[in-house]
Amino acid sequence: MYARKVPALPRKLWRPMIFTTLGAVFGWPILIALALQRSTSAHVAVIAAVMPLVTACIAVLKHRRRVSTQFWIASVLGTALLVLFALSRGGAKGENGWADILTIGAVFASSYCYVEGAGLTSHMPGWQVISWIVVFGAPLSLIGAIVTFAHTHHHYHFHINALFGLLAIGYSSMYLGFFAWYRGLKDLGVTHGSQVQQMQAIMTLGWSALFLHEHISLSTVLAAIGIVLCVLWAITTANSV
């Protein structure tokens, strides 16, 4: 931002930027990590599957916009397919009350920060939104990283591959990925654009099959097709009420 000579963030945008930062940098990552310590990733995925639908609900309530019945049908159907997909991969196991509460908190934190962040794209490009999020979150993140390292470094052996992996994830999915994400939410609208999240689990499995040679069953393929069709259906209702 310094190289592009981006002006200072206006005071009126501090509040939504702080809420976006709290959800994206602290709320979702910390709560979901704590939930995964207490349960299985498959079980957490069952609850997290409702995040696109929750995001749409928050956007509708916040902006008081009407959306078509077709959209809600497509969104609910896609969510149901995601839940069934997660259950088929062992999501019924690993039930833990605290894990469920933490996951629900993570879902609401992430959904709300998506809505607030999308609102900021009406004032600046998406890459500036995520860049300001990094700036706002950096001080507390740095302190947290130092404290965590000081208390836990003796429990593991540091190696460069782990550091490279951490930096790669942070720079790609947690930074560059948001360039496209916030642009998409701006162009499609946060209510309809958020439904693209339903494809994340399917795409993750696809990459796992490609790089890790994981087995993909026929039921997984059918679920993937159904979810993609629901997402496309939800997006095409953007201009209808």
C-alpha cells in the first residue's frame, strides 16, 4: 500500500474495518482451531457447512434487501448436500458440546466479517480491504505469535519446511485469495456471492485426490455435482426478487 500511495483509512471506516479484522484474523482462526482440538475435522465440517447460509442471512438482515424464494431454496438445498457430504465422511463422530459451540462462534465471526468486509469494497478495492485487515491485525498477531512461540517452542522441532508452508498458506489463501473473494462479493453481492463457499469442501477433496491420491467415491461425485448446480442456481437468482 505504501508503494501504491494508498491514503490513510478514513475515520468513518475504522469501525467496520475493526469488526472485519476481529472476525477474519482472530475470531474464525482461533475458534475453529480450538474446536478442532476437541473434535474431528469431519464433525466440525458438518456445522461449518451452514456458513454460506448464515452469511446470506446476516447480509439480508443488515442491508434489509429482499431476495427471491428460489435463492433460499438453492441455498438451503446446497447446505443440506454439504451437511450430508460431511456426515458421509465421518461427520457424525467426534461430537463434543464445547467444540460445537466454538464452531458456531467461528461461523458467525467469519460470516459477519465477510458482510462487513464486502461493505468496505464500496469505498476501496478488495485488495486494499484485506491489506488494511493485515495492518490492523498485525500488532496483536505479532504479540500473540511471540507469546505462543515462547511457551510452546520446546514442544516441537523447528524446520524450514514448516515455516515455508505457514508462509505459503498465509500469503496465498489468507491474503491473495481475498483479492478475488472481496471482488466477487462486490460484483455478485454478498448474499449471492457467499454461496460460492459451498464449493470449498468439494474443491479441497478434488485437490486432495490430485496431489495426495485420495479416493473419490461415486457418492462424492454426485454430491459435488449437486452442490455446484445449487451454487449456480443461487447465483443466477441475483437479479430476481
